[in-house]
Amino acid sequence: MFEFVRSLWDVDSLSPHGICLLWRPELIWTHVVSDTLIALAYFSIPGALATFVSRRPDIVFGWMFWSFAVFITACGATHLFAIWTLWVPDYGAEALVKAVTALASVATAIALWKLLPQALALPSPTQLRRANEELKARIAERDRALAALELATAEQRRTEALLRQSQKMEAIGQLTGGVAHDFNNLLNVVLANLERVERRLDPASPLLGPVRDAMTGAERAAAVTHKLLAFARKQPLSPVSSDVNGLIGAFAELLRGTIGPQIRLETDLAPDLPRVELDPNQFENAILNLAVNARDAMPKGGVLTLATRALRPEEGLGLAGGPAEAGLVVEVRDTGAGMPPEVAARAFEPFFTTKPLGQGTGLGLSQVFGFAQQSGGTAAIVIGPQGGTIVRLLFPAPAPRTAPAPAASTAEPPALPGLSLAGA
């Protein structure tokens, strides 16, 4: 083995490769330039591979790049020896370099063929793009689901807040109704006794004036209790089948004198509305209360609109008298400054008012709310999209009555002439 290796370095009997080319300069330098360029290219490729692998430690099969770097470096060395052997016959060293190159190439080829199934299993750019698009679609779907969940959560919170407000209003109504009922009975006793004293006093008596003042105060207190009873849905009503459009049309002229000339009154009455069961006098009082509130919200003038329309299906689910399929909605709209949400949430509470002390009792809207609830409907406040306030009164239409089925006849058949049933 040692002799074999030593013989590879014995160059005395060998001739340089240039002799085969007859030392022709054009052939010599063509080989030199070509092999030099190939060697430089081969040596630069491993540098590029080494830089790539070192900067991308996450690359898959990085060791394969190093194998290619060794193989290509050995190939570059063979081309350098091809230049060297043109003048120096070191064919043994060239043979060793080629042997190393052969080993590196065979090892790289074997490793590459073993790696080929795994490399083919890697996703292609098209597959990665499709997977990326599918991932984006799933992310967009998740975002839509999260947005829908947020909306549902917000709607649930709003519903819970409305439920708590409704329960609070119901509790306030029960308390208010009980107190107002008892207080009204006491006022009736006071008024009855004051009337009795008034009848017994001499017209010239100095006590007649104070008694009448006391009666006036008691009557005003009775009016307040009636408003509280209206909020508590305990006021006596006389509901009749009413044409709401007709009531508003007849009442509009009175409203024009009440709201003043600086406010323009408009009506937007939908045709073919069903008749509803309500007390016309209390309905007019409710509209008057709403018109006065609208007037106070427009001190510099504006537009007050009385509108009617058919009840929508979703609106018919939350009525005080139970769900209704048909009915109507009365809207009182103004173009004032509007109502903040926190004020709108408490506007129907009794004694709640934003007016200065002495300019309002806070019972107007609560009376309207109680009247609507006692009529089987409800009331709601909506903040207008362009400012202003919209108060809606919702009333159900009575269900159509079915004609009773004719009763079966149980009368006895008439007796034939000349026959007596008693003597049969």
C-alpha cells in the first residue's frame, strides 16, 4: 500500500500535459483560462451556499447544502490541477484530488436520492399559496364570527339592561300605585269635608277664602295622584274602538294654539290603519303632554310632527298586553336638541325631570307611559338620527272576533192539527 502511494508521486517517467498539446500557445492558454474560470466559479458557489445556510438556520436539509459545498470545492480543485499538469506532471496528486472528488460526489448523490422522497413531500409554492389563502379565509371567517359574537354580546347586554329597566319600572309602578291609591282616598275624605264646610259657611264668612284655597290645593294634589295612578296603570279608563288618525286630525288645531306660532306642526298619517281600543280623552292628554315637552325642547322654534304607521312584527312582541300581530304606532317627533341616552333611559320614571325646580313635576311622560301600558301597548323614546327626539306610542289592534257557531235546535216539533199530545 505504501509502495502504491509512493509510486503516485513518481513523476520522473511522466511528461506534462502540455506536450500532448504540442505546447501550442492557443491551446495552452485556452485550457488555462477556461479551467481558471471554472475553478473560480466552483470555489464561489460553496461560499454562497455557506452564507445562505449560516444565515438561515431554519432551512430544511441544511446539511445537504454543506455536502454540495464540499463536492463543488473538490471539483474546483480538479480544474486547478488540470492547469498545473500542463507544465508539471503531478498526475498522482491530481488522481488523489479526483478520488476525493469521486467519493464526495458519490456520497452526495446517494444522500440526494435518499432525500428525494422527503424533498418531494415538501409543499410547492402553489400549495403554500393555496394554504395561505385558505388560512386567510379562515382568519376572515373567525373575525366575522368574533364580530357577530361581539354584536350578540352587546345585544344581550342591551336586552338585559332593558329587562332591568322594565323590572325597575314595574316595581316603581306597583309602589307608586299603592301610595297614590291610598293618598287619593285620603284626599277624597279631605275634599268631601271641605265641601261640607264650604256649604255650611256664610257667604260673607272670612273663612270661606281659606277653605276654597284648601280645596284648590287638594284638587291639584288629586290631579297629581291621578297622574301617578296613570303611571301605575290603575287609573280608570273608558276604552272604545277609536280611529287614531281621526282623533289626531281633530286634535291638531288645539295643539297649534298650545305649542305657539314659532313651532310648525306637521302630520304624517298612514292610511288604512286598524282601529284600536283606547280612551280618547286620555289619548289626547298623552299627545298634549308630549307636544308640550316637544315645545319646551325647541325654545327657538322648530317642527313638531305627529305621525302614524302600522305596527311592525318585531314591535308587537314587547307590548304590555302580550304579543300582537297587528296594531299601530303613534310618533311624536321634534327637531330639538335631543335627549342624552342616560336621560332617555329614565324619562318615564315618575318625578324624574331635567327642568329647573318649580318648572315641572316629572309626571308627564310617566303618565303617558302608564296610559300606553294600561291600553295594552307600550311607549318608547328614540333619539333621532339627525337630532331631536321621537316618542313612540304602540297600541295593539283587537283580535278579530269569530262568529259563534249556531246552537243545535232542541225545540219540540209542532203538533199536527187535530192531535193532542196530552191525550196520546
